[in-house]
Amino acid sequence: MTHHQSAPATATPAAPAVHSRPLAVRDVTVTDAFWHAEQELVRTAVIPYQWNALNDAVPGAAPSYCMHNFKAAAALNARKDSEGKAFVPPSYTFRGFEALPEDPANPDPDTFYGFVFQDTDFSKWIEAVGYSLAHHPDAELEATADAAIDIVCAAQLDNGYLDTYYILNGMDRSFTNLKDHHELYCFGHLTEGAIAYYEGTGKDKLLKAACRFADYIDTVFGREEGKLRGYPGHEIAEMALVRLAETTGESRYAELAAYFVRERGASPLYFMDEDRRRAQQDGTNYEAREQNYAYYQAHKPVVEQDEAVGHAVRAAYFYSGVADVARLTGDSDLLAAARRLWRSIVDRKLYVTGGIGGTVDGESFSYDYDLPADSAYSETCAAIALAFFARRMLEIEPKSEYADVMESALYNTTLAGMAMDGKSFFYVNPLEVNPVACHRDSRLRHVKPVRQKWFGCACCPPNIARIVESIQQYAYTLADDGSTLFTHLYMGGEARATVGGTPVTLDVSANLPWRGDGAATVRLGGDAAADGADGATFTLAFRLPGWAGDESAAAAIRADGEADGRVGRVVADGYVRFTGVWHDGDRIVFDFPMPVRMVAANPLVREAAGKVAFVRGPVTFCAEGHDNGANLHLLHADVDAILADPHAVAVEPCAFHAGAPGMDDKGLGEVDDVTRDMVVLRVPAWRETADGEPAARPLYAAYAPARREPATATLIPYFAWANRGETEMTVWLRA
Amino acid sequence: MTHHQSAPATATPAAPAVHSRPLAVRDVTVTDAFWHAEQELVRTAVIPYQWNALNDAVPGAAPSYCMHNFKAAAALNARKDSEGKAFVPPSYTFRGFEALPEDPANPDPDTFYGFVFQDTDFSKWIEAVGYSLAHHPDAELEATADAAIDIVCAAQLDNGYLDTYYILNGMDRSFTNLKDHHELYCFGHLTEGAIAYYEGTGKDKLLKAACRFADYIDTVFGREEGKLRGYPGHEIAEMALVRLAETTGESRYAELAAYFVRERGASPLYFMDEDRRRAQQDGTNYEAREQNYAYYQAHKPVVEQDEAVGHAVRAAYFYSGVADVARLTGDSDLLAAARRLWRSIVDRKLYVTGGIGGTVDGESFSYDYDLPADSAYSETCAAIALAFFARRMLEIEPKSEYADVMESALYNTTLAGMAMDGKSFFYVNPLEVNPVACHRDSRLRHVKPVRQKWFGCACCPPNIARIVESIQQYAYTLADDGSTLFTHLYMGGEARATVGGTPVTLDVSANLPWRGDGAATVRLGGDAAADGADGATFTLAFRLPGWAGDESAAAAIRADGEADGRVGRVVADGYVRFTGVWHDGDRIVFDFPMPVRMVAANPLVREAAGKVAFVRGPVTFCAEGHDNGANLHLLHADVDAILADPHAVAVEPCAFHAGAPGMDDKGLGEVDDVTRDMVVLRVPAWRETADGEPAARPLYAAYAPARREPATATLIPYFAWANRGETEMTVWLRA
């Protein structure tokens, strides 16, 4: 992936500095075989499952207690209202980061259960529902959602506060543990969900609730006298507030987001003061507490940060908020920080699968170039968060590098997070798995060789649901001045926008990720659609995928108007911009080369030394034991043969059969029978062999060159691994 | 190391089944340059440091409180005696696995501090002192030791019990937490120390105290009605009791050892019952407790075990006890178990540095072939424990394989545990170190790039002290029938024994580990020494080191009497036995070849795939950054050149200069200037290079064969690493 350059290319002309925004979900349809199937999987399998999960109705899964908590809070509100007296909350008692009833089947109706952030189970579900309804109306689902929203809104306090953990456990301690108790995180997710539901259905009840919560938060936090100078412990409110401002037009929300972004890590450290206060209140010893504020990206102001550190999901959510605020405010210091943090990730901390966060300890970024394969954390949510960050950088400056990374994160680690039947999930996405090690090595207890059912801490599955159902928002953005429609990802379907004053529909056919060819047909609306109209003037910009090679990609796309001079092209920053007069029916045809790329990591990545990975288009491949037998570490890619003949690696379309029986009575590892068209690679390889069984040989012996037995390695897309039962897997093959 | 065969060689004639025992420490002197220097280092640096440590008198080091506790218990005893009334112990309160005073400088005189096993600081010290006095009389040290013994013995209860943790914290809970509270471990170390002091000085005060404690334990534990059917949580009492039986002639101690060995892991599991009882007593929930009894080797009876599992030090101490009991009792089931567990270690779980215990989690054996280099635990104590086990197997059956492994454990990981100035220590002995990773990767927090000062939990430094001071006991054993004197390790000095009825002194010169040549001169005593005596008939057996190659080794040793037929030779199990009539002054001359061996690990060792290590004689080598620059993972051994020319690796004697300044105000990493003669290897190598700084290059790029820059890798003995300041290190080089 030569497109991950350390410094921006300077040979190409600078692109005009224009910001752009994603199209609304309802303005884009996705109909191609790949993403449509993913969206249908989420719609038909994940969203219903998710609703059952948050109502504690999934047999064998840990109850969420999410809707239970909202109902309990709503009941408390109702009692208070009926008694006609001021709300007197119970005095706070900490019952653990995750509180569970003694009898899971009989929770106390007035008690909060689950994690401190359990409210977000609803918020993430309603967000996915909103996106789904935007492109697939479903009256029954909408009625279910409306009823759930009624319960949630009934839980909101008169002042707008809406986090059932403190409503039920004691409001006297509300906002006293920003660092670890997720109130502002719950607010952020609620807001994202409310906006999605509003955009999908036009209904604003939840949106108004989010606004009231935001208004209340705005009275509590800020630099003004008497306000708390705090900020979220787990970021997301920053980007949610920007989105709320842009949805409602209320600039106060953007200002609050900017405050959160800029105040974070300022001296004196709020979290340190908060820790001290809480220790004093609880009579505990402050010095003995965890003081790793870098985990929260709060060790110093973001404008002084130049290394991506700490909890990877928190970090990338935060950087997304930084980018949002930088775009809105034009703050060049914030933009510079966002660029530095981006470079830190893509130059030194990014997996070849688009994952981030190398270490289980704190689910965090590790140090530079530390990208372990077998003990990787690479949380699904972190890859999704990276896509958030990448898209926001694209909104600021359309450079294909951002889209390349975003595409890799989406096609690889994000999708690997979900089984092909939509019923089980990975939180951790290793690049190498030896099942024996997963079972017997407690150092790898976070690494699972098969996907798991819904967790109590259900972050990744609903995160997959919400990003897949809104994937169209990653495909297109429209310049703020309306002049240019950017196509970042190629997916079949229609995109509608007003470009250069003309209603335009871009009707795209594409065959990603398996083939690089396709076309976009321009349909003009409004006056331009009238008979005899002379067309309309605007710019359509298309990304030149890094995986196609910059020059090859530019040569592989052309617009109908180019031949007769109606349309001119400018290539900059990995985008070709076609500007000129468009006629209805004009086509932009592309056929991006999609060679198999044999990539090596930077020599400073010790874990990948002497190894290669295979990538084609946006898809990173891996070898599984199912196709290649045991002991994948003895399988070597025949790099000499591949270098000698670029076509030595065969690209083979196949109907991939997923399906695996359950490994225990809870159905661990079970995958339903599913068949999907995809592509596998046949890679020239050789296998180390020797006389007799390795286990019969001594532990140490005189070195002798390995005897080589010719072999063909079969590689499948990384996102498709672990769909056929437990087996070895590796992304990196020895060279 | 081709000598680690999976199955015993069958082509050679079976050796007579004869057990043998080590010579007493005082009957062997060690005068060669290598081990004499190590013994002097321990005598002059470690033993005095250790005494200060257990008296809390080492500036900057955590106090031990060991002697404090004995004094407190002695005072309690004295008060009770002076008051003339029955001892009424305080009621037990658990104050933590390690109890520390609020003000470290002012401990309460009546309170127990430190770890539950803190008494063993004294026991390990007195053991090293005993050995040291055996070959280096020192009136001042002996007076100090006698005074310490007086304090310790004054702490003993009337019934013989002697563990200050329970004496001071409450005897009502004594022997209620065998699993984790180390009372029998403390007894075991006390006994080992008492025997060593008795053997070194002839003084039996402490030995009698140990016997009284053993007698008491014998009344508490056993299969008889009314006794507890428990056994030690941390094994050592088993081998200590066998030694006590053989020292005192009291067979009850051996029977108690046999009971402990055989009862361990019997159903119903004692530890499980104990856990339940304690949970009931404390009102805690049993189910929630740690139930990994394999950690303690107590998951099933040893005769059913075939895999080395759990805490590696516990395991190897236990297997040593199993071997001892098997030897004493002739129990073939126990012997078979010991052999199986030995095979499990040497065929699948042994580092090329002689270390064991691959995982930090539980300081335990990992699963088969899991021998990670950078995250290795490989505790110094575990290598020492492996030497214990190996010698005990040798006592049962003299096979050179046992001695080969024992020698590797002693010369490599054991000695690596101590700096060359004797003032700092490794507990963990990685095979690969990247200091950046040690500092920044919390998953490696157990791996230190430089040695540490004395710890509160001081297991490894005193263990090094006691094994180095008794190294002669690993060199020679005498057959129980007196017929044969075995030489297992070659070290310069004199060994005295009565062989075949004749007092014999073997005067050995040797140049290990740097050269394989030397000689042993036979001196006859008693009647055989008289003028005109016709000599004496007996057998001298010498190990044929595996590192020399079995056949080469046999050809490289000869006895004076062979030429004229007075002495015949039988080669079996890696030993040459010279039997016949010996004359005073006869010499056995040897010149074992000591080629540089380039070894590879079994292909199932994933962490060593594609790598080689260099071993010469018993010494495993490693590369340090000091000699080879940064990024050792880019340095490749030129295996083709080395295979083509066995002499391509140059063996270079050198005066190795140790010395490093401290890295902080506590002197972390400081090593005094010391020079020792050793050997370094110059290995043909090449280094991966590329244009520009690696850090300026992209994270992923198209694979291209590495550009090779010829280089010479300088390898130093593994035991000498980390004596010149913090740097990278690796044992395994890429091939």
C-alpha cells in the first residue's frame, strides 16, 4: 500500500480548500451485491436480535437490562409526578461498574442493572433502526421503535437529564465521575440515535429529548464561572454535538463540542482533580488510584498531542470530534493536531487489516510499530471509529489517502467483526490465530478463535449495525458550496444531491470489492432535465483508489464529456475532478486495475519481519487451516515466483460456503449455512517438511535448511475468516 | 543439541541399575577459573548482601523483616515462658499476602511483616552460608550465623512448630491454608538450610530444630485417622524430608515425604476441600475462588500426570521430590511418572537457555512448544529447580541427557540471573529484549531490560547463592554400592570419595566452559597408597557431553590403564565407565570437541521458526545491541556460509568488560567494572538495509527482497548479557 506516504504528495497541484458533508442516508440507495447483502443481514438478523437483547429476551445471552432501566426510571418519574412533589433522588451508592441482580430472571423493578453505560444499547439500536427505515420502510419496526422512544423519553428528568444509571442510583453524584461513568458518552450515543431516527423517519420526539439533554449539559459544563470544566471520559459527545448543531442549526451545541475538544487535557487536569475530590468524598487514598490519563487522551491538550495513545475507540472517537470542530471552526491548530494524529496512526500504528489498537491492555494503541499479530486487540469498534475519523478528514480535505484507509477499515476489520449469518461477533480481531494457544494461553484470553454471541458489554455488534446501515454516508460527500459531488467509495446504487444548483442523480454500478470496473450515469433533474436543456455545470469528483496505483487509476476512469471538451479533468490528491457541462445520461466509466499486491510491513514492525500479506483492491486476505492444513507457520509464500510473474497468484471467483456446528450447548462458534460469492487467491507457496512427525523430533537440533514441498496457499478475504469452524488463521505468511 | 532425543538410545548396552548420591560439599573443592570465580562472587558479594537484606539494612531496597519476625516470635515465646503459663496465641487475622508497616523504618516489634514465606530468607541464607563454610572457613561469618540460629530457634514453639507468620498472626489458623500460605515450604527451606549448615560446620542446633518441626508435621499429616490429608502448597518439603532422612537415618521423614508425594492430587482434592472450608469460615463464596489446582500440580495424582504444568518452580521442586522418593522406595510408578514429566519438559517445554516456564501468568509452564522469546518468564529459580530435578534423575540412572540439561540450566539461565558484580539479579530471563517494548508495553511488565536490586520477594538471588555454593554436588555422585564414582560435570578441583573400598582423590583440571580439554589424576589413599601396593579396583565413570557428539566424545577420553589392559571401558547412556585396577597417579585425559553448534528449534516452536541459535559446549550465546547495533531483528545469520564452512564462525577468547552506570538514583542497572575471561563468537551475518531511515518509510509497501549488507554478528555468552547497560538482546537470530 504505497499510498500511505509519510508526507503529503507535493508534485500534484493543491486542491481547492473546500469542505464537504455526507449525503443524507435517505438520499443514497445501495443496491450492489456486496453492501446490499450486508445491509440486509443487519436489517433482518442483527436489528431484531439487538432489540431482543436489550429487552433481555435472547436465550443463553447475558441480559442487557437496558429497557428495564429505562422503564424503572420512567416509573420513578411517574410516581414523582403523581405525588406532585419535587423529585428527591435516592442518595448515591456505587454498586459496581456492572451491577447484576442476584436472580437474573427477577430483577428488582426499581433498580439499575448492567454497565454504567447500558443506556447506549438502546441508542445504538435506534440509530441502526433510523438508518434502516431511511432506506427500507417497515411500519412494524417503526411502531416498536416509537414505543421504545416513549419509554426512554418518559425516563428523562424535568431538567433534561437522561442517564438511568444516576437517575436510579442517585442524582447527587451525577457528573462527579466523568472519567469513568460514561454519562456524556450515553448522551452522545443518544444524540446520534435521535438524529438517525429523525433523519430516517422525520419524527423528532427523541431528537427533542436529546436537545433538552444537550441544553442541560450546556448549563453544567464550560469555562464560565460556576460551571464544571469537565469533559467526557469516553468521547463521542463531541461529534454528536457537532452533528446535532448541523441538524438543528443551533450553534450552542457546536460551541459546547468545541469546548469539550479544547478543554480536554488542559492544566490543571480535570480528571486528576475529580479523582482527588472523589477520593476525598469516599475516604479512599488518591495516590493509589490509576492515573493513566493518556488512556483517556486527557494527558495534555490535543493541540500538543502528536501520538495516538490510549484506548483506541475513545481515541478515534475523540479525533473524529477534533476533526469536526476543526472543520466547523477553521481552527488551524486543531486541524494540524488532527493531521498529526492521523499520521501517527497510519504511519506507525495501523494494521494491514485496517484495525487499530494493538494491545489488550486498556484496549489501547501500543507504541510505534508494535503491531502484534496473535495478541492483537484490534477491536471491531476501533476500526469503525477509524472510519469515522477518516471520513471526517475527508470532509475537511478530500485526499484519497483518507478514503483508502477508511475503505480498508470498513471492508476488513469492521466486517470481520460479524459472522456471515449475522449472529455472532468478534470484539477482538487478531491477524493470526492458533486455537490451541487461545484455549491454553491465558495471555491470549482476549483472543477468541470463533465469534461470540452478544455480550453484556455490547459495543461492537451494534456498532457494526449502525455503520453498515449508514454505509452510504461513507461513499459520497457534497461540497459545502454545492459545486462538487465527491465519490469516495464505489458502490452500486443511486446518490441524489443538488450539485451546482441542479438536482443530480448519480446512478452507479460497481463490482467492488471483487472487480474494479463499473460506471456512473448522470441523471439531471429540475430545469436541466427539461427537453432541450443545454445540460448543467458542476463538478463530479471520483477517488482514484490507492490500491489501483495513482497513475493507473487516473487512466482507468473517463467521463463522456471529456472527448468533446465539455468536461475537463483535474487530478489532485488522489481524486479526479470532472468539471464542465453535463448532459443527462452522461456516463463516467471506470475500470480500476485490481492487482494482487504482496505487501511487506515497515522493517521496524518486528512482528511482521520476513513476512508478506496479500491484498487485492480494498480486501486483505488470510490463510485458514480449513484450506491449508495445520501449522500455517510452516507455509511460505514463494515470493521469488511471485516477483518473477505478477500473475503467479491466481484470482479465483468462488461461491464461499459458510457454516459451522456449535461447539457447545450454547452454540459457541455456530454459523448457519450461507453461501456468498467472493474471490479467493491461489498463491504459489512451499511448505517446510521433514522426516516423520515434528512431535517425534527433538526440541533442538542442528540447523538444516528446510526441505521444501511445493504447495498452493489458498487465501480467503480476512472478513470471511472463522465462518467454517475453529481453525488456524494467519494474515502474514512467511516470505 | 541432538542429544535431546525423544526416546532413550537403545543401541548401547543397558547400564547396571545402580543409584548414586552426590559427594558432600566438603569433600569436593572447586578451584577452576570459572566456578571458583562464581563461588567467590557469591561468598564475597551475595552472602553479606543477603544478610543485610534480611536484617533490613540494604539502603534503597525493600526491607525483608525476616529477622525482625524471628525476633518478634522469640520475644513472644520468652514472655510466655517468663509468665510461666500456657501459650495463648492471638486470634488469627489475615493482613494480606504481604504485610507492610505504615512506616517502614518503624515496624511494630510484635508484628509480622513481609510475605507469608518471609522466614525462608533466613533459611536460604543459612544454606548458602553452610556450603560456603564447608569449603571456605570464616569464623566471623560462622559466629554471625550461630547468633542468627539462636534467634530462629528461640522462635520455635514447644511443639516444634516454627513459622513466624502463624506464630505472630494466630496459631488457630495454622495449617488451614496449605495451598497458599507456605508453612510447609518454610519448613522445607529451613530443613535444607539446617542440613547445609550441619554439613558445613558440624553444628546441629538448627538441624535439631528442623527435626522437631518435622516430627510435629509428622503428627499432623498423614493417612492415619485424625490426621490432615494435606500436602504442601509450594513444594520443597518432599526433597527436604528425603535429605533429612538420609542425613539423620530417620526413616519416618522419608515416609512423610513419600506420603506428601503420593497423596498430592488424590481424590477428593484436599485443596478443594480446604478452599471450601476456608470460604465457609470466612463467609466468602467458594465458587468465586481460583480453582486452578494444576498450578500446584495437584489436579491429579502424580502417577497419572504426563505433562509438566503449573508454576514452574513448584513443579520442578515437586518432580525433584518425586524422583527422590522413587529412588528411595524403588516405586516404579513414581519413576515412570518422573521420566514422563522429564520428557514433557525436555521434548516440549525447555528453552535453549536451559530455562523453563514460558508464561508470566502463574510463572508457569505454557502449552507444548510455546516458548516465547520476548515475553518469556523463564524464572531463574525455575532453571535452578530444573537442575535439582536433573541431578535427582541422574542419581537414579546415570544418563548423560540429564547431565546435559542440568549443565545447560546451570551455565545459562542460572548464571544469567546474577550480574557479573553479584549485585543485581534477574528473576525473568527473556531470550529477546527490546528495551522500548519493556518500557512501553504493559504486557511485558515482567520483563526487565536490566537486572534489579534485591526484591521483597527474594527467591531468585538466594537460590543462585545456594546452588553456586554447592555446585560441587552437581559434579560428582558415588554409586550406593561404592563401586563407581561418576563425574557429571567437568570442573577443576579435587573430589574425595571411598570407591571400591579405597579412599580416592580425583584431581581434576578442566577449562570448561571455554575449552573441552582437561585431565583427572587418580590419587589413592589407605592401603592402596602404601609402597608396593598393586593398586585398587573400582570404576570411574565420566560423562560424554552431548555437545561434543556421542562418538566423538567417547574417542576423546582415555585412561592410562587402558593401554596395558589394566582398565577396560564400557560406554553406555552417554557415560564411559573405566573399570579395572588403578594405580596412584593414573590419569584420565580428555579433549572433548567443542564445535560451535548452530541449532534450530523443532518446527512446532512457532516463536523460533526460521531462526537459529548458537551454542558452544554448554554455553548458549546471544547478540546484544552493544556489539551489533540497533534493530537486531534485521540481523540475519548467514546460515549458508556457515553450513558451507563449519569454521566460518570464529571463536575468539576475550577479556569481557562488564560495567554500567546506574539509570536512576537507586542505581537501577548499575554494574561495577569487572573483567572476566570468556569467549565470544563472530558469526557471518547480513543486515537488511534500505534507502533512508526506516521511520521515514511507509508502514506498508510492496514486498521487495531485502537489500543485504554483509555483517559480522558478535555473540556473547547468554549468562553475560545485560552487564554493560540497557540494550537490545536476542538469542535467536533470523536464518
